[in-house]
Amino acid sequence: MFTKQMQYDDTKILSIAKIIDTKIGSLIQRFVFYTTSKSIHFGFRYPKLKLQIFKFIDVLPSLETKKIYPYFKIYLFDEDTEIPIFLKSSIQFLIKTFCLGKLVSSLILKIVKVFAKFFILTDSPKNLKKLNSSIRPRTYDVLGETAVSPKEAKEYLRQYSELLELLPEVPLDIDPKLRTNISIKCSGIETRLYPEAEEMSGKYLKETLRPLLRLAMKKGIGINLDMEQYDLKSIICRVAKELFLEAEFKKYKHFGIVVQSYLRSSTEDLKVWKEYAKDRGVPITIRLVKGAYLEYERIKAEERGWISPVFDTKRETDIKFEENVLFLLDSSPFLRPAFGTHNLRSLAFILYHANNRSILDFEIQMLYGMANKYKAGLESMGIIIREYSPIGALLPGMAYLIRRLLENTSNQGFLYQMSLGKNLDSLITNPKEEIINGI
């Protein structure tokens, strides 16, 4: 049974959520939010079509323009989807009869690029100066997946170095919430990461990271090491702990790392980081997220006959996320919280408990191009939002976009539930209460 205090907390959380939700922002922000939710709803009405579109977009960067329509036909017309057969036949007949293949290919390419621009800040660090200045601080992320060759890793590393060189120096006394940050994908800059050879892998990764950390310190820029698939977690955490204790880096206050709440071990990980920060004598920023590799981790664990390192349901992840929020807030000033979420319940939960504890030094982080309605609502309450802003060529960056789409079209996802017209009160129900009631 819930205590009266827990019921009171949930009432207050609901009231905060309503404030965030009712501050609807500009007409453009409202339009984008509406079209996003409707697109997600559409995706779940036609799941086969959605999957084939995602597969096609994933392969699109490797295609010549003239070959786009033939592959589009293979993925969407030749496969079994919800598109009626007569409609498929009619479209193909028109395109073939009037020789529209090249035109359709160019049109598809343009549409995908326009769509990608909603989620990718710019295609090169060199273009940052051309962008309209934003009142929102950013965490810049160089787009890319795991490097498969030393040449690819070297190019990825060059882009990070270029970004650090081009970004302006940050004043020493700036509010930490406004400090420019960069997130680094370790498997993108170093190919020699082997879970079975953790010590040697760590040595290689530290050698690759040191020049970036030095340059970041020189410019006063924060560095955040992204967490990736579970296989690399131990290597990345080990490297972070060892590097951040080296003499030249030990006193720098603007290093951080990600903790994924869908991992069963996430709370224990936070406890370890708290003790580490105490010993180091300088706070560590923890970017708390729910996680972006859920299905991948499940599949990998099943293939290897391992117990899955991630929770089986979104509800379990939501519960763990809230527990981790409370732990992080209670761990100030040793751990500096940075919460990455677009979920309305999670946002309201964070604000309520941070206020109760009088914690002011925490961040709310959201993806560039996502949940602009909630960003506007939070900003109307005086909350500073940091945007996680990807930089990279639009088409090669489509793997990133696909992952974002897959995350946010989850049939348990908040935006999808909202697109069904569900009542706001039901959308932000305490996940623990749902378990107690057997829902």
C-alpha cells in the first residue's frame, strides 16, 4: 500500500507535470509536437511498413542516388507490408510508364535529408558559427557508429579535435549548466576495445583520449564519456576512473560519464561513482538516462546464454530510473546530476524531489529536435535545458536517427501513449503503484 506521503508526492508530481504540459510554447513547437505524436501513432498502426521504412533509411547512406528508387521498391513494395497491393501496383506502373525513377530517387533523398535536419544540428563543426545562436547550452556529439577500421577511427578522432578547436573558450566562472560540453563515443575513436582483454584495451583508449581531454581543459569545455553496449561498460568505466585520477586531470571539475538505468546494476554503479568522487575530491557529472540499446542487449544475452543485464520491461526501468534520481540528488555535491529524459512523469519527478532537497545544481538534458513542447514548458518555469546536439553528415548519420526513432516509437513510449489520446493523469502514473495494483 502507498503511504500518505507517497500519495502526496504523486499529487504534487502530477501538478508539476500539468504545468510543463500546459506551457505549450510557440506555434511551430506545438506543430512539431503534434506531427511527431501523429507520426508515431501512424507507425504503430502500420508496424510492418514502419520496419521496412527504417530498414530502407538505414541502408540509404550507402546508395548512389540513381539506385535509391530500386531499393525503395525492394524494401517497401516487394516486401509484405500494410500497403494495399493495388496501390503498390499503381504507383510502380506510373513510375515505370513515365520514367520517373530518377525523379523519385531524388525526391526520396531530399525528403530524408529534410527529416534528418530536425534531429542533426549541422553536418560539420565548421558550420557552427553560421547557426543562429541558441539560448540553450549544448552537449555536442560527433555522429558515428563503432569504428571498424583504424582509418575510420582516426577520422572520427580528427572530427572531435576539430570541434574542440573551433568551439570558443568557456569562462572559468560560468554557471556549470551553461558550460559547453562534448560527448565522446569511445568505440568511435578506438577500434582496439576487447572485453576479454580489458587492461590492454584500457591502455589503448587512454592514449587516444588524453589529447582530447587536454584540449578540453585548455578551452574550459566539459567532456562526457558516453556509455555504449554492455560489453564495453567495464572498459569505459575503468578508463574514466584511471584517467580522471591522473595528475594532470585530477582537479578538473568538468568530466562526466553516463549511467544507464535499464541496467540492473545501475544503482550499484552510482554507489561506486559516489565513493570514487569522494576519494578524488572533485565532483563527477553523471548523465542519467534510461538506455538506448535495450533490444540489442537482450538479443546478445540470449545468444550467449547469459542472464540479461537489462530489465525486461519499461516499467522496471522507470522504477529504477526514479530510484537513481533520488540517489543522485542525495549524493550532491559528490555527484553532479544531469538527467537525460523526455518523459513527462520523469521530468516532473526530478523537479519535485530536487526542490524538496533544495538541490539547484542539476541539469535536464534533451535531444536536439525532440520534445520541444516540454522544453518550452520547462523554460517557462526557469529551468535551463541542455540540448544533446549531433553533428555530422546527414546520410551517414542516419543510424543515429534510426536509433532515436526506434526508441521513441516504443508502444510503451510516452509520446505514443499520448498520441492515443490518453488522459494526462494516466500517462504519469507512478510505476510502483502500477505494480502494486497488478496492472
